[in-house]
Amino acid sequence: MSPAVRHVVPVDPKHADGVVAEVYRQVKSELGVLGPAVTMFSPAPELLAPVWSLLRESLLVGGPEERRAKEVVATVIAVRNGCRFCTDAHVTLLHAAGEPDLAEALRAGAAPPEWAALAAWAAAPSMQGPFPAEAAPRFIGTALVFELITRMVKVLAENEAPSPVLATRLGRSVGSRLLRQAMAADLAPGASLPLLEERPQWARGTAVREPAWAAGSPVGRAYGAVRSMAAYGSMLLSDAAVEAVARTVGAQGTDLTGAVPELTGGADLPREAGLGARLAVAAALAPGAVTASDVESWRGEVFTDHCVVHLLAFGAMTAVDAVQDEIETRNVDA
């Protein structure tokens, strides 16, 4: 049994329709399993679709050999960010790719020598890396989507293995057999992009700004859509609260911490605005510290599950965009 989604109620696959049903169908068909790392976004379908699109177009596309390398990137980020769910999920996928020793070494935080360069890149990504230049958007997209997903999982799902079976090496080996076909697939790019057209009326016409590192590619379109839809979460806060979130993340950096940092410039915020800003900052920097009372204190009787997902995604993407800025400016020769 998968860990439960917390703080919101995901759409049950049995009752899903529209874009949620189509995302669920693609996920089960192409990723091999539908779990809380995807369903937690379902109360906000306009976020669910681009997050899945970014995951698919970056991680899943490129063929089996490239997929194996990007699973290394995903695993390194999951371990660093302390996301046990994502760690054991992607270690199991590496088992499915025929790399059990690599999988377990990465889980322990020690990349084998032949993978050390890529693991080092994953820990501090830059515009270039130990992969072909044409694959750079997919590798960078993989790094960024897992900076987002690990944060959101730590807030919205129990931070434990996707199944008790996958908590042991033997279990991961056995469980990986169900995923071998998906890991061996060579998927065509762009199949998820039509999902990005399915937006609610209030979000139609919103400009999607593709990043320079992936402009004109499916990854760029998907990343721009995630950023655009996550930005709607800022509308749940006052302008002063949004500024406090930006200042706090800017001052603290992008590494995850165990406790929510004090808001920078947030002392004069009204109570509700302060609670919302603190929750957004927690999603960015200390997602594992978010409690049910934190969410309920902000939600009250006003905000819905849809609002909760959007606020948390706005906070998490504040940090992810900061990581993207670091990637664009990092000296690859350093």
C-alpha cells in the first residue's frame, strides 16, 4: 500500500475524469505505477498536467540508456533532499534498469567511480554535464522536476518507502520486475503536451515563458507551464507576503533545512498573511517540518484543497526557480 496523501484529498482514479483521468492513464502506461507523487497534485488539475508533462518529457524521454542516467540524477537529488519516498522509488527503478549495485550505492550516498561525474553534476547542476549537449534540457529538466517533487512529497505525503516491500534491498529487487518494461521503453517526445491545453477558464491566455536552456523543446514548454500555473498560488497571499517569501528564500538559499526559517521582512504581516507566507517558505526550504496544524491554521474555513496545493506549489517553485538560476549562472569549469 502506498503512503497516504496528507492535508488534501486526491482524486480517486476510479472517479477521475477529464485531464486528471488522462494524466492518470499516461502515468500508469508510461511510468508503470500511479502513486502519491502524482495524485497529490490532482486537486489542482491545471498543476497536475504540467508537472506530469515536465516529469515525462525530461525523465522518461530519451531512450533506456539515457533514462538510466537520469534515474541517477533523480536518486541523488532525492537522497540529498531527504525524500525517502522518492529515494526508494528511483532506487527500485534503477534495479529495474539492471543496475542493482549502482542503485544501492546511490541510496547509501556513494556513487561508483564510473557514475561519479554524473552524480556530482546532479548535486550541483550546470548548463553542461557528462551527457550529450542535445540531452541537456532533459537532464536539467529532470533535476528541476525532482527539486519540486521531493519538496511536495515531503509536505503532502508520508515520507516513507512507496511500499513496505521496497524498504529492503530484496524487496526492491523483487518489486523492480514489474517496472522493467517501462524502464526499457523508448518514448516519443511531446505526447504530454496536449494536456497543457486543458486549462480552466481563469487560467486561459496566461503566457508561458520557456526557459532559455530548453526553449522550443517539450521540456521547456512543460517547465514554463509549471512555473506559470504555480505562480497562481501567489494570488492567495498579499503583495507584502509574496515579497516576504521571495526575500526569505533569497536570503536562505535553496538547501533544505529541518526547521522553517523566520520570514525576512514578515514581522508586520497580518496573521493570515503571515501563516500563508510561512507555509510557502516551508514548502520551499523545510517541507518536512510542515504539520497538519500549520495547514489547517492557514486554511481555516476559507481555503480549499485546490488552494492548499497551489500555495505549496508556489512556495516550492520559488526555490526551484532559484535552483534554475544557479544552474544558469554556475561556472561549469569551477
